[in-house]
Amino acid sequence: MSTRNLTLMTDLYELTMMQGYFETNSNEIVVFDAFYRKNPCGNGYAIAAGLDQVMEYIENLHFSTEDIAYLRSLGIFHEPFLDYLKDFHFEGDIYAIPEGSVMFPHEPMLKVIAPVMQAQLVETAILTILNHQSLIATKSARVVHAARGDGIMEFGLRRAQGADAGIYGARAAMIAGCIGTSNVLAGQMFDVPVKGTHAHSWIMSFPDEYTAFKKYSQLYPNACLLLVDTYDTLRSGVPNAIRVFREMREAGQELKGYGIRLDSGDLAYMSKKARKMLDDAGFEDAIISASSDLDEYLIDSLKTQGAAITSWGVGTNMITSKDCPAFGGVYKLAAVLDKKSGEFIPKIKLSENTDKITTPGNKKILRIYDKESGKIRADLICLADEEFDPGKDLVIFDPIETWKKTKIKGGSYTLRDLLVPVFRKGRCVYTSPKVMEIRDYCTREKNTLWPESLRLTNPHDVYVDLSDKLFAIKSELLEQMGRAALQN
């Protein structure tokens, strides 16, 4: 991304609003929250991903001579505003939930505090980046969970919705726990393992299956994973693979990273039959890998059926999040700085749909962990300057169904502020870890969830509550809006 200027990767109305703010001399400091309303894929949580690319975008944000010439050609922007854009750069603050973190609906995954023209411009790109990678990371986390410790390899590049989706989708899948990707460019860009076998065309290009296997074993003796379903899996593919493995062993070749791949048929039946054939031939440690339009539900079913598969290649359904193709993140104004008092004035958006009513104010997120187990008890959204003593009892309640309350005993929990500073006054102050480091962190994050929240179907929802002060502010604003409506 650093080689491309993505400044114009925005919706036109961001720029027309910017011009409106410019011409009315309205450039107050504001707070915008990026958040989502519903966990994707029917999941009990989401995985934050894409922050590193947001950082690249913000650091490279500028209007080139060509950008300004194009905007001028549209005939809707005035010269004073175009002159202003020539020296434009981001000068605000950004806070975000670190990549690989578990997150939940309605809590800010990213917060922008900046002059309104700057905060408005970055909306579209931030959502584009976070929505895509968080979606694929969440879907991938489900697939990884379904595999119950088996390795998941991402190889969806050819089915991704374009090159960027394939590259950054692979990145997100690695963050969520995949062991490797078939995408060589993603491997180079993000320093992640690249893995793969061969296609049916390799087999078909040789006179017979055995010759194709033999040649492949000679080329890649330490990664000899043979695709056995080109002609007949059990009567041809597996016996020929065994023949090649036996010849490798007789030649003194140490067998490692070897095995077979199944790409069609009844994977449960085929894998169990193949496992017995391999074991009877003395190749008990041979890998059995499977592909063929897999997703979390099919993998979970195959595991339940006792399929003898220990490595899974997942493509289309994961790289596209086929059953849930959009994350649904939004970006909403939450507060405006009062120049006289120096305090943020909360702002709220109303809607006939209760779920679309926003939470006002300059906020932070406190994650409440059970001290004994380390598991998440709840998340508490509160005002940025609020402090809580984990040594004291804490009463939390559902902000919609307010009669649902929970008292957490003092000393039984710990608190963690989820939002970390990423930019201060336009300068990046956060160093993004490497993708494999984020992957390890993501694994630890998923381990903080209770098993009930990890279920693939009907997971338990983690509580996301509001502090008393924040709830009071939101309630007062709603009451004010209600009174105003009655007077009109």
C-alpha cells in the first residue's frame, strides 16, 4: 500500500462535505467512532484486523498534483479549497483496538480525534480496510476453531474478489490462526509461511500417475504431498503414493512433510480408508490433507465423523467469507470539542431501529477479566476519563434491558483498556507487530473466551455494557430529542 497514493480512495461526499466545512469556516475538533453492530457469520465475537494498513494509509495521506487536477476537472470544487488540499496532511489522534484482538458489537474498534475535515476524509478508507480484514479474520478464526488443532492452510487467491482481497485476505487469515498461505506475494510482503502441493494438471501431463508422483518426489523430497484423486483415489492414487514413499525410504531418503491430499469424494470415508492403507504400509506419520470447498461447518462435521484428516486447505469459502460477505462496520460522529470549555460535547444519532442509535461521547473500552480463569467477563464502554478500582465491587448492566444486572466482586477481576494510541497530533506512535506475532497474540486472545462464546452455532453473547455516567448521558440526550420532537 505504501507504493500507492490512496487519498482519493474515498466517497465523493467526504470531499464535498470537506469543502462545505472549509467554506463555512467550520473545522472543530471532533470524535468519530468506527464500530460494527453485529458479529459476522453468526459468530460470538470478531477479530480486529487491518490496523497496519490504516497506519500506512494515514502516513501517506496527501493530495498529489494529479489528484487536485482531477478534482478540478469535476467542476464542483472551488479554487480556494483546492489550494487548501495542496498542503493537506492528517494532524489528529487515532486510537484503536490492536490487531488480533477479540472484539464485540457497538464498541469502538477505532477512534479518530481530529479537525472535522480530516476526520471526515479518512472515513471511507478506514472502513474499507478494517471491514475487509476483520471479516476475513473472523471467518478464518471460525475455520481454525472447527479444525480443533489441525493446521489450516489458506489458498483462496484465485477465488478472491480481486488482487487486494487475495493479498490482504491472506494476511487476515494468517492473523486468525492459519499455518500458511498459497499466496506467494502475501508470503513475501508479510513474512508468513507459504505452502502448497501440485495440481491435477501435473498428474495429467505425465504418461501415468506413478511417473508424476515419482518425479515430484525427486524434486521436493522434503515436502512430498501427493494429490491422489486425479483418476481413482483408493485403487490408483493412494497405492501409487505408497509405492513412491516406499522407494524413497529404500533409497535412504528421510521422510518428512510427506503424505497425500484429497480433493474430492466422501472425505470422511476416503480419508479413513487411505489412513488404513498408509498405516498398513508402514507410513503411520504420513499427512492426510484435504481440500474441496471446505468451510467451518464441513470441517466440524468431518471431525465429528472421525475423518483421518490432519491438515486442511481452505479457499473460496474463507477468502470471500461466502456466507457473510460484508462486515458492516460504520463510522459515526460521537462528540464535538467546545472551544470555550475545552470539553467534548456528546453527540447522538437517532434511528427508528434501536440497534442503530449511537453511543455518544469521547469513550474508551475496559475489558473485564475473571482474575482466576483469565476469561472475559464483559466489556465496559465508558467515558475516556473514567477510572475504576478493580479492588471494589463493580455493578454492570445491559444498556437495553437495564434490569439485567451483574455484580462482580472486588478483587475477583482485572481491567484492561483496549484502545491504544496509534497517532498523536498526526505522528504515528504505534509500532505494528509482524503478522506471525499478531497471530500468536490472536491465539491468546481467543483463549480468553469461554467455550460457550466459541460455538459455531448459537454462541453466547459477551456482555458489552455502558458505565453509569455514559448511560446517563445517552439517556439524557434521548430524552432531549424526545422532548424536542413533541414541540415540533
